Amino acid sequence: KNQVEQSPQSLIILEGKNCTLQCNYTVSPFSNLRWYKQDTGRGPVSLTIMTFSENTKSNGRYTATLDADTKQSSLHITASQLSDSASYICVVSDRGSTLGRLYFGRGTQLTVWP
Amino acid sequence: EADIYQTPRYLVIGTGKKITLECSQTMGHDKMYWYQQDPGMELHLIHYSYGVNSTEKGDLSSESTVSRIRTEHFPLTLESARPSHTSQYLCASSAGGVSYEQYFGPGTRLTVT
């Protein structure tokens, strides 16, 4: 069964600190992996997208890594800000059909305290 | 900010009422999607469309229906709302398949009393 598991479920950190969120997946055949940020009551916004051949990608203070062999990804946030408080969702897509299929994790709820 | 819009943003309605959730995008994307999301849970695909006059059911069974008469418009309709339909509904669009970015609307929070 194709699945995407994220950890931790929730995380509280102080402003200015770094943190790392984890994503393990069993989706096959793999097409790409994305990290989304979802603010409360809003739709998800893409942070990064990585294909099989990419093992790291940055977007400002966000750096995502991908190990396609172990089927693991991480999202590292540096120098956290209050506005980083949100749910971070790992999404993996397969390439088994024309449209493909997205598999969503349940997200890590990050809270940044001043 | 993606050019994809959803109305209403919030809706509280009584059981048995017919409702239509609107979704529009101005990016000219062929592919559009409806997702359902409960608090703390993953998004579930309930409907998608490859283009005009194309609609398909997603992975999660839903009593809602959709239509795609125009490229930019992908409304979702519930003929008779029930409390079990209470959820957040997210619309998305993309220029192609899974290699392409999916852009999400802000969502509609539906509460059926």
C-alpha cells in the first residue's frame, strides 16, 4: 500500500532556532516528492519539488533532502520565524498513470514561539 | 500567490440544503482537482478533470458532483447536505500531470448543522 508518513506530528520551537521535519514513503513507482506549507484555514503552498535524481533543494530558509534509496526526505528550516508556524505536508507522486497520483502525508504542525 | 479562487470561504448550512462550491482559475490550466481535508488529516482527492467536459471520481467516495463546462471553472455541488459533509474543501489546478505543480485555492470550510 502506498503511504506517506511524517514525523513528528507536532513540534514547538523558539524563534530563531532550526528544525528538521521527516517524511518516509512507500510510494512506487516514484515520480517526485514535494513539500507544502499550509497556513491555518488556507490552501497548501509549494515549497520544493524534487525528482528521483535530486537529493537536495533549497528555497530560502527551507532546505529539502531526498534519499530515494531509503525512501526518506527531510525539510530543514533555519532561523525560524513566527510566520513559519504552519502545517508542513510531504506529498509523493507516482508515475503509474497519465495523470499520476499524489499521496499526501498528514503533515507536521509547527509552532514557533517568540 | 496562485490565481485560483474559491467561494464562499466559509459556509454554514442546514441539513438537506443544496450547495455549490465555486472554484475558478485564471492560469489556463487543463487539469483541476477537488480535495477534502479534515482537521489534522491528509488531503483526499474526491474529483478531478482533465479538461472541458471531463470529470472523474477520485480516491475518496463522495456524494458530491462536479462539472467542467469551461476551462477556468470547476464547481462542486452537494444536492442534499448532511452533517457528515462537514469538512474543508480545497480546489487545485495544474498545467499537466504529476510532474507539474499543483496550485491550491484558499479552501471552503463547510459546516452542515
